[in-house]
Amino acid sequence: MHAPVMCQAVVELLAVGDGAVCIDGTAGGGGHSAALLERVGARGVVLAIDQDVEAVARLRVRFAADGRCRVEHGNFADMAAIAARQGMGPVDGIVLDLGVSSDQLDTAGRGFSFMRDGPLDMRMNTDSDLTAAEIVNSWDEAALIDLLRRFGEEPRAARVARTVVRARAAGRITGTLELARLVEQATGGRRGPQHPATRTFQALRMAVNRELERLDAGLEAGIGLLKPGGRMAVISFHSLEDRQVKHCFGRHIGRWESLAQGGEVWRGDQPVLARVTRKPRAPDDGEVARNPRARSAKLRVVERMAGEAGAAPTRVAGMREQRRRVTA
Ligand SMILES: C[S@@+](CC[C@H](N)C(=O)[O-])C[C@H]1O[C@@H](n2cnc3c(N)ncnc32)[C@H](O)[C@@H]1O
């Protein structure tokens, strides 16, 4: 069973109360959904979305007796349409806890882990077509190098790609351990605490699930769904994700820019957000000791500013004061 990461910090910083309407866009084992349900009271609602049909089946069982929880199979990139289908309007709180769950990692047949022998699959949504095996066996060397650099930040991308292309000439590469051994061979084995295949597996998983593309769409959809005063919490597990979250929030937080001719102009997207966490929060030592998977987690929380949707911010004292008030 997946242990939810930074659960208490998420519910406290989302600060949802009685009657709140929330979305858990990455419901997984349901840990964050359950914690939100405890906060929203008898009149509240939690929409629990996951793109993994196996997770959705377990969530339906877990929350079967709770009419306040609505479970939907889908991608958080489509959360506006999913919420509309559920008759939901603007929401008070949204959580995205990115990446794979322990349930997915621990199931060898899903192919996410280089520690367990399984097929090279890595699809979170098994309805989609692209698998890791397809990439490993059919993408040309240049495309593999690009993938390993962009999504894995793998310094030995060229050597890994060359080794894979040579190995597949002798027969299709089909297994997780087979690929992990090839990567070890290409990189010269373990040098630090990280397994040599970590970056390759991360890159493949991100490409198979189009993770960064969906993340951007999900963040924008979530921001658009928030009520004024509503909050969104995002937990990321590696620098590529966190950078994207930071940049997306930054675009909406915006800034006043001085003009050469005098005066100031607002640079930023609508709707406007304010930071709730000035710096990303990390789990405390106790949580990392209990749940090592939490060690690289970073939590960022923002709040949608009050005001007319689509209206440009005006330079009024109240707005700055409000920003100061919500920044923890
Ligand atoms: C880290 S786990 C979440 C665990 C969950 N918070 C809990 O407490 O059990 C991430 C989950 O999000 C799902 N997921 C990842 N990206 C998604 C996306 N773009 N849309 C919907 N679900 C996604 C995965 O299938 C996985 O079940």
C-alpha cells in the first residue's frame, strides 16, 4: 500500500474547511483523498482522479461507502472536463502528488522498476499505446540520446544509447533487468548511491507517460478551476518536475516591471496566483526515515487571488497586503 507523502503539510497548507470541494488529481492509493475527506466535513466533496485503471479499481473499493468521494479514471490534464462531467464548478483545493506510486513500482508486471524482472512497459494508463519496449527497440540512436539527456539528465546518454542499439541488433530487448544490465555495462557500474539505471528508467517513464507535457496542462487546468482564495498543492520528486511547477506558478504570480518612460506594467498570466510556500517544503527527517520514497519530495502551494477572472491586477495596497498575508 502506498504511503502518502507530506500528507499533513498538504492538508494544512490547502487549508480547506467544512463544505469544501477538492480535487485529488493523482489519487493513487487514496491517502491524500482520505486526508482531504477528513477535512471537508459532511457537505464537502473530493474528486479522486487517476489515470491507472488498477488504482481506480482499488479507490472505488476504498471509498465505496463514502458518497462524498467521486472516483474517476482519467488524466489530470483533463481535470476541467472531468470536473464538469461531475457537475463541479470552481474548487477550493487541488493536490497533485506526481510520479509513480509504490503500488506501481512494486508490481513487477508494470515494468517501472529496475530492481524487479518484468516487461518493459511503464504505462501508467494501460489504455495508451506507447510502451518503454517500443522506445527502446525502435527509436534511433539520436532520439534515444536526446530522450536520455532531456528526461534523465543522463551524463552518459551517448554510451547508453549506443549499447542499447548494439544489443537490440541481436534480438529485441524485452525485460527490465535486461535493460538495467545493459545500462550498467554502458556506464561502468555503480559509482554513487544511485543505481546506474535510475536516470534511464526515469527518462523512459517520462516519455511513455508524456509526463512534463501533461504536468503543464494539469497545472494550467487546475489554476483555471480554483475559486478566488482556492489553493493548489503540488509534490514533485525530481528537478525537471519541480522546475516546471516553479515556472508555471511563476508565470501566474507575475511581477510589476518598471517602464523606461516611467510607470509600471504588469507581467504575468491570468488568473493571478500568490505563493503560500515561499520556498518548496521538504518532508521532515522522521517521515524520510519511515518512508524513504519521500526523501526527494518538494511541496509547493499557491493561492488564487481574489478578483475578477481575466481582469489585469491593479496596483492597490490591498493586493500586496493580501500577498503578504498568504505567504508562509
Ligand atoms: C505518487 S502516486 C500518488 C499517491 C497518492 N497521493 C496516495 O496518497 O496514495 C501518483 C499517482 O498519480 C497517477 N498519475 C500520475 N500522473 C497522472 C496524470 N497525469 N493524470 C492522472 N493520474 C496520474 C499515477 O498513476 C499514480 O497512481
